[in-house]
Amino acid sequence: AGLKRFTSPVKGRGLQVTKPFKVGELLFSSPAYSCVLSVKERGSCCEFCFSRKEGLARCGKCRKACYCDLKCQKGDWPMHKLECSAMTAFGENWCPSETTRLVARILAKKKMQKEPSASEKMLLIGELQSHLEDEDNEKRESTEADIAALYRFYSKHLEMSDHKDLLTL
């Protein structure tokens, strides 16, 4: 592949080329490990491909998630089913942050995924740095609120990691 991981005491972790590349040549590409559409974009963009367009079809159950077509809806179902039941059950009280929703999707993907994703061939999700020691009190409180929301909105539909693992995720 022409790339290798390295760790430097000064620069931290990174990728290093092991062969010459041409200017403009793509070195590495990978789809996002997980993603979530922001609430303010809901109804304007497809929940799966994020295309912005008119006439999106709504999920028949929760009536909140919108899709370009059946292909996008089926593509998003493994992740949307986590939220769909919870959105329906909580109704207007459904209000997790985008961070909480993203963490729920990451936990679900880790459980469902059999093989490492393309990006994980370079760095496993569990090897990412948490930077907990750099968080100020306000950020720590925000993280704790997101974890509480994760338990509140997803505990019936998702196997939860322990508190320490959630903090570092």
C-alpha cells in the first residue's frame, strides 16, 4: 500500500510513506466509520447519503428519518433501527445530542461488524486517543450528560459498554 503507521514522541501517531508517490496521487481513502445527520438537516437531507433534495421519503415507522429512495433507506436500516424504535417510544421527548447519537451508532457498528473496516486496517477504533486528561470541567460535564443520554435513549436497544469505555470513546 505504500504506507505504514509510526509513533513519534514529538508528533504522536501518524502515517508514513514507504515508496515514492506522484503529486496529487491519492494515498489513502476510507468511508467514515460512522456518521449521523444533524437534527437541523433532518427532513432536508437523506439520512444515508446526505444528499440535499426535495421530495425525500419518510421512514414509515418514526416519520422523522428521510431518504432519497428505498436503496438509501435499506442502506441506513442497520443503524436507523436503533433510533427508530426509541424515537417512536419517546415521541417528542426524543432529544439526544448528535454526539450521543454518533456514539450509539459506533457501539452498534462495533457489535455488528465482523471484519475491521478499511480505516481500521490502519488504526482500530479502540486505539484512538481519548484526550480525557485534556478535558476541562465543562467538557467533562458535557461528556457525562451525553453518557447519561446514551443510557436513557438507547439502553433497551443497545448493549452498553462500561462507563470507563464510554468515556474514552
